Amino acid sequence: MTPGAGALLISNGPFWLNAGFKKTVLFLTAILFAVASFAGTVITNNLPPDTAIINIDARQDGIANYSSGQAFWYQPFFTGGATELLRHTVRPGTYTFRVVNPADALAMFPGLTTEQTNQIFTAWTFNSPWVTDYMVFGGAAATNNSLPQLFDGAYTNFFSNGPFFSDAESAYVGAVNGNFAGALRTSESGGRGSTNFIYSYTFTNTENLIFGVPDNILGDNAGGVSVVISPVPTLSISRAASNIILQWPTNSAGYRLEQTPALNSPIVWSDVTDIAQTSGLDFILTLPATNPATFYRLKK
């Protein structure tokens, strides 16, 4: 197997034990560290609570087996060994999964450092076409080769129908403009061959997720794909005397509060410009109940 990033092969003949030996070893160690830094990573610092950016390295984070037609995939692997699978644990709740590139990630989360954005991929390629699709497994799939993916996302590689792209940026823009950057297909609804798309996934228990690209030979790959995991916030509304109280979690990055006086078509939503207060892990906004009816929503 062709070694992926992080591997270093030396076959230039024997080393001689002399005064230059120590210097040579230190130099090679530095090369090994630099190459290994390209492995898939998980970013959680400088992000809202329960939010993460998963950077899947298409040269190291793969999936070994698949069913006829490739609808179901099995046995996620990492070229450095089974204990190094790309993992991230989510708490119970509903989450969105969306591919992201460095520029959009920084726009969403201005607190990210240059070191962090340098870890973020745009798209990946197997042989020549560039794509953005990836797969997510439950933690049990690490030791049970009969368990397929929970779902796949950003369905660029839709079998022979494509679409495929000539470069990484085109693949990413295609996913965003084609409205499939956040699209998911579950194994229950037919797997990777399905056209039943969802845009969020609910976990009833804490789950140790595993990430990879749908490819079992990684030696000819390039790039990778990065995925933002964001919790879907719940908006609650209550009445207190002549006021209404709106409450939603502070980890709702990218969402804004909107209002409309009626749900008759056409519905016109407008931003709520009042400033919410922070209480613990929630935003709380108290407004006077002066209108006969007002409807609210969180919009991303």
C-alpha cells in the first residue's frame, strides 16, 4: 500500500555512525513531524459549545469495504492504525453537518486562528475528479465490520451521475450552489444510493462518531473535506404578565431571531433587533406583548 501522509520511507543505503549522524536524525525527525501534521484533525477551540470542525484527510481517513452498488460502506480505517480513527463525540441532540472551506469557516467563526484555518480542507480527489462527499459512522463500527455508515453527506460523488469537478474550489462551490453542502442520506433510507435527503441528524444518546471518505485505496488521493457540526437550537416562548420571553441556546452559531405578524402567504420575516441577554448557556430576550399575534423563528 502506498504510504499516506505521515509516512516516511528511507531507502538511500546505510547510515554511517559519524559526527554528522545526530544532525541527520534531527533533520529527518523534523520532516516526519511536518508530514504527520496533515492527518485529519478535530477543531473545537474558538467555537461555540457543541460545535466542531472535522477535517477529514482523504489520504488517511478512509473506508475499507462496501456493498454491491456502494450504497453501504463498512470498516472505517486510518492508514496509521485502527487506534487513530478520526473521531468526535457528540452529546444527545439534533445537529447539522455541512462541508466548509477555510474562508467560510472564518466568516462563520471569526475567532479561529490561522493555525486552525490551515487545517481546513476544501475538497478531495480520488485519481482526478474533485468531490466533497464523506461518511459518518457510529463508534461501534470501529470493531464491528458489519455496521454500515449512519449517513453520508455532501453527495458530490453520486455514482456515475456525478457531478464531478476539475478542482477543489469548483467542487466546494458546486456543493454550496447546488444546495447539497449540508444534505445527508441515512443508511435506513437506502444509503448512498438514496435520493431521500435530510438536513439534520438526531442522536438520542452520546455518540462517538467516526469520519472518513468513501474510498478504500488512499494512495492516489489528494486533499480532504472539512465538516462543520452545529447543534440545531430550540426556541422556547413563554408568557410573563404583559411580556413574552424567548429563550434559545448560546451554541446556535449562525442563527438569527426573526419575526412576522402573520403566517398568511406571502410570509414576510424580519430580524428582531432587540439585544438578548445571556443567562448560563442560553440567550434570553424579554419583549412586550403589545401585538395581537407575533410569530418567531430561528433562521440560519
